[in-house]
Amino acid sequence: MNELKPVQAPMAADLMRMIESQAVAAARWVVPACLLAGLVIGAVGN
């Protein structure tokens, strides 16, 4: 197990960076999409 730790640590860091960057990219799409959906639902509801 000790032999794997040096390899796993950088991979985990890269994975976290990828997840974080994808989460940020997703948030940029999700927020406007939710606002648009809210406007559409509001228009249809009224």
C-alpha cells in the first residue's frame, strides 16, 4: 500500500481539479438555464 501512495496523491489532486473545473463550467450553464426555466414556468403558469 505504501508504494501506491505517491502515485495516488497526484492523481487525486488532478481528479479534484477536473471535478472542480467541471463543476464551475456546469454552474455557468446551470444558473442561466434555471433562470430561463423559471421564467418559462412563470409565463406558462400565469
